[in-house]
Amino acid sequence: MSDFSAEAMGLVIREHRLARTPSMSQEELAERAAYGKGGAVSISRIERGLVSPGEHRLAAIALALRLTPAQLTQEAEDRTGSLARQRGRRPVKLRDQVAETKRRHAEITEKAAERSRITQEDGEAFNRVHDAARDEFFLRFVELAESIGEAPEPEMPGEEEIETAGEIPTAIRVEAMAVGIANAIRGAAAGGAAGAAVGGAAAYGAFTAAALFGTASTGAAISTLSGVAATNATLALLGGGTLAAGGAGMAGGTLLLTGMVAAPVAALAAAGFYVVRQRRNKKEEERLRTEVEAAEAALDQSQRGFDAMIDVLHRATEIMEYVSVHGTHALEKWRVNLPPEPRHWASLGHEGQERYREFLTVAGCLLAVSSINVSALLTARPDAVREMGRTIDETLRYADRTIKSIV
């Protein structure tokens, strides 16, 4: 994996953008790099060194600047080295050392605050489209599916298939989730707790909990929960905390990251009031400088995980938004063509039955995306981030491709 800082990559991209004749605006670069709505904000974040683009975004930016990804990466690596050498040269006079440490302290504080703001904004954006997909597609599909009697019991992936797969691939995992959802629907239709009319997030929590842990017929304890209790259990699994804490799906957990991001700055605050003093002795300056360097190192170490987390949130948001628009439209067309109640599986006909199975797969994809543990990315070691990133990328690519092939 390439070794460059977010600051260096941002400077290189900005220089190439402005070097064009005529110079390219951030809005133009975002459009040419196929960023969606609000793309100029993303380019601004990159150029300010707050976020580094993911692999597919980096390739798109390089193409827009008429470079190859390798050229852009190499320049960023070279710039990273020159920035490190520049910062390694310490001023001789104590007065200049104090001024430099104060400047670096201010930069860290601002960067930590910006990370927290970005995390919250992107997390809330995901939550909005996640909730729309949940209410307008997932729960609506569940409601319609409950009205269909005698639906066949779906088959779980075979044990041999799972065992020979090694690490369970996304396709098998999504299939298992779809089966779990189908079983939860069957249990709800028979009067199980998962189908309790608790509405909105709580109903979603009940269904996803049942789908992930088993229906009431399996005797899994969580499947007997309903309402807020079930929702809280499910959101805890998905990394979102409890409803009372404002959790809602995958992105709810990212709000907890603001504390992790700001932790180095908290250490600086505890270290002292020295930063606000214009005069301090050599020992005091050395103490604060050590704290500043530790905070810089902590932010640098978590940069790769932070970049990965933001990239995942953006891609997951696009998937949820697609379902909330196109999936909802496809579901409504299916509803219009359903026979009147009471409905039976045989009365759906082959096409209606096939659509039911396809919507189950979409629901399974949504659950797979929602259950990505984004919080773990920020705290993982760089080598672990790479491995997690490959798995998450597979999930997002499979979900996006599968959903678009169906709706």
C-alpha cells in the first residue's frame, strides 16, 4: 500500500488543479471525477488534508487531472518526505520554538475538530438515507410479505458450501441474511414478536435481530424481544448504540468516534496551560512539544482508518439512496400486481414469486451493508485496515451490483 500523508496528497491535487490552463475549480474537478451531489465539499476536504481519497476515487481524480494514479501517488509520497524533513528542522531560538509549537498545537486542534465534524455530518447523511430505505423499502416489503400465506421455507446455504468457502464470501452471507429475514417474516405472520406493530425503527430492529440471530422457532433469546428492547439489541450489534443515544444503523456508531478523534487534543489540554503563554522556559517548552508530537502521531496513525471509514460511509450512502428511490418504485409496481388479500403463495404466479425472492435478496444486501463495523476501522492497525478494507469493499461492490441488477 502507498505511504503518503493526507496533507501531501491534498497539496499535490490542489497544485495540479490550479496548474491547468485555465485553472480548474473544485466544482469542475468533482464533476469530472464523478463525485455526486456536494462533490466540491469532498474535494475541499481532500485538498485541506483532512481526508485522502479511496482507491477508486483517487483513480477518478487522477484521470480528471490527466495523470495516472501511480503518478499522483508517487508525487504525494515524495511530498510526504519533504514535509517530514521540513518539520524535522527545529528552530534554534526558544522564542521561535514556542511559536512553532503553538502553531502545530493549533493545527492539531483544528484538524481534530474538523474530523469530528466530518464524521458527524457524513454519519447523519447516511442515517437519513438509511432510514428512508428502511421505512420505504424494507418495512414496506415486510408488510406485504406478511400478507402472503404459505410462502415456502427458504433454504440456508449448505454447511459444505460454507465450510469449503473458507471465510464466508459476501454472496453466501447475503443469502443467509435473506433467509433469516424470510424466516422472521414467516414467524411474524404466525403471530411472532418480530412482527409486532411497534412501527419504524423498532420494527426494523425486531426484524433484523430475528434475521441475524434466528426466529422465535429457534429459541434464540433475542428473537423474543420487541419494541425498543429489540431495536437497542440490534443497533448495538450494528454499531449504532441504543435509540436513547441516538443510534440508527451503521452510522450511529460513528458518532462515538468523535471522542476517539479528539482524544489527543484532550491530552494536550491536560498538558497544560503553557500553550497560551508567550513566555515559557526550556523545560516547559520541551514538555509541550512532546505532547504535540504525540498528538500528531496519534492523528497520523489513525488517518488511514479515518479515510477508509469516510469512503465506506459515502459508498454505503449511495447504495441506500438507490434503494430508497429505485427499490421503492419497483416494490410499488410489485404491490399493484399482487392479488387481493387473502393472498397465497400459489396465487402470485411465477413472476410474482420470483420478485418476492429478489426483494428478499435486496433486503439481505441492505442488512449486510448496515452491519459493516465502521468504528473498528479508526482504531485498527494499518495492516488490519487493509484487510478489513478488502472485505468491506467486497460487501459494498456485491451489494451495489446485486441491487442494481434487481431494481
